[in-house]
Amino acid sequence: MIELLYWQGCPSHPEAKALLEGVLAELGRDDEIVMTEVKSDEEAERLHFPGSPTIRVDGRDIDARGANERPSLTCRIYYLPDARVSPIPSREQMEAALK
Amino acid sequence: MSIELGTEAPSFQLPSVDGSDHSLDDYRDAKLLALVQYCNHCPYVLAWEGRLIALAGDYAGKGLQVVALNSNDAARYPEDSFERMKERAEQLDFPFDYLYDESQSLARTLGAERTPEVFLFDWERRLRYHGAIDDSRDVDAVSRSYLREAIDALLAGQEPPVTETESVGCTVKWR
């Protein structure tokens, strides 16, 4: 199962979803992306949500580096292969998680 | 609702990471003043941070003063505390002032909504450009450098080619 958890206060999830859909298409997969909106600090705690967006494949966060950050309604920090900061995971992270 | 173009810069007196308080009047010698709603924790701020540092350095001798403002609720976002601001500024040797708007009053007066979000004031301290630093958080995809274009135009005595753009970033974290 592929889950994309997001917080509406961060504008990054549509871009993350589009990239994820593109990677899935390239890999010839037609998995459904289960979208879950996180609306409160309590939900963030309950869902172990370290920021928006968070993508999990079969329950495993595709970005181990940030997976255990404090649950929070925030934009999540990712790092691209060249070490630049990004508000969404890299294509490479998605591909690695889905292969 | 953000302040409208032509609005006079609001007065303020806020603590800086340099250990002193800074007021609007402290920047009276600058031809242009860029107030940038800012913070530590937001990936959009971090994505643009290198460009803002470069811009502040490039125009420092040309009359531009960049002032970053952090108004986020540090109780909920500890990364944005005053202590962490000091650490960030020291770590990256910010070439601009970094002020702590703990009461959030300046952000509310400006009508700031996002980080990063730019308010560029001219020599009369009237708002002349409001919005994004440029048109992409991805430095390799930038095609319009709105803030640089506005600064260049104003320094040349001309109208900024673009005066308002949408700021893309994290929301200001209100109490």
C-alpha cells in the first residue's frame, strides 16, 4: 500500500503526489495512492506524522532520515542527492522505495 | 491580507541575533529595504536561503538592506526559537539582520502569510514589490528573479517590472 499523508498548511503535497504518480507510471505500476489529511497535533502524534508530505510504502517511510522527527504540523525537510534541501522527496527516493 | 503597494513601512523595534534591538529608523540610510518573512524550520526558506544570502551580499554596497523576520510561534516550532535563530545566523554568517518578532505584531501589520515572503520598500519606505524571491524553489529552474529585477529597476529610478507575485512557502505559524 502506498500512503501519502499531508497537512493542508503546507503547499508541497500536490507536487509530491504528481511526482509519485509519474514514478509509478514509469515503473508500470497502477497502485492507488491513499491520501490522508492530517488536521491536528493529536492526529500528527497518533499517525507519527513528522511533516508534510510523508510517503509510506507498505508502512515504511521512504525517507528514513526524517521518519523519526517529532510529530508536527509542518512542512517536512528532504535532501536531494546533491544535498540541497527540498520540501518534497526526490525522484530517486521514490524509485528506490518502489522497486 | 497583505499591505498594499505604496503602503508606508510599519515602524518596529525588535531584537536581533546580533544582540541589539533594531528599529525601522536604524535603516534610514539604506536606499532600499527588503523585509523578508523568514524562519529556520521551513524547507522552502532553506531552499531559497542561499539565493537570499547571495542577493544580500551582491547588493550590500548598492544601497539595499535585507532584514529577515521570524515571527513563528516557537512554542510549537522550537526550531524557530530566538536561540536557534542565533545559531543559524552564526552558522551561515548571514549578511543580513535577523530579527525576532516574538509578538507577531510586525507580521500581522505586514499581513505576511508565508515564509519566505518579501516586502521591498523604496527610499521613501513605500512598498514597491511584494512576493517571492524568484519563480522557483529549484535554483536550476529559475526563469524570473523578481526581487533582483525589482531592486535593479528601483536603483535605476524605474518601476519594478513585476510588483506582486505569489509567495510559495510555509505558512507563518501563528499562536
